[in-house]
Amino acid sequence: MPVIQVEAQVPTDELLKAVGQLSQPDLEQFVFQVIALRAKRQAPGLPRDESELLLKINEGMPPDIQARYNDLIAKRQDETLTPDEYKELLRLTQQVEKLEVRRVEYLAELARLRRMSLTALMENLGIRPPTYA
């Protein structure tokens, strides 16, 4: 992940400007890390199984895989994808889908532990369903 030079005491609007300099894959990874940080801060008041599930829910895709996946999607949209890249995109898409399925399973388990619906849990955690859903 790139390093951005900031002063020690940074107003939140300046911090947001610095974060705005990140590339899309780095921004996504940063967001996952912020969400994981929030989960860790909430974790001391949570039972261990819930805090472990929250950490798993917020893991996200490894940055290098996310970056390559984004590149291939962009090439597909630009209609410049080679046959080998298409095969790679299919493989990565399957990998992404497996991670998303695992994440939904973790969310469902957390909802069960909290005795609430999956929809209510996602609302409570500020998780929106994907736009393609």
C-alpha cells in the first residue's frame, strides 16, 4: 500500500483529502482496514465468537488480487480483454464469489448469534447489498 505524507495532527477533512489520493484498489483495501479497526474497537464489548466473525466479515480481498481483478474488469469494459485474460477473469471471478459466499455465511452466523434477521444485521453494521443484487 502506498504511503501518504501527512502531519501528525490532521483534521478529518485533510485526512479525507489524503485518502482521496489513493488508487481504487488501495482505497478499497483502506476501507476494509478502517472497518476492521472499527470492529476491533467494538470487540472488547462483544463475545469472542462475535468479534471473530466480525473480523472475518471485514477481511476483504487481498490487495494484489483485487487490483488485478479491477484491471481485468476495466479491460473487459473497454473490450480489450485477450482470451487468456478472459480465462483469468473467470478464475478470479470464481475466487471473488467464493469469498463473498463465505462472507455471507459469516454474516448469517452472526445474525443467528444475535437472534436477528440478516437484513437487520446488515443494516445495523452499515453493510449494503451489492448494487448488482
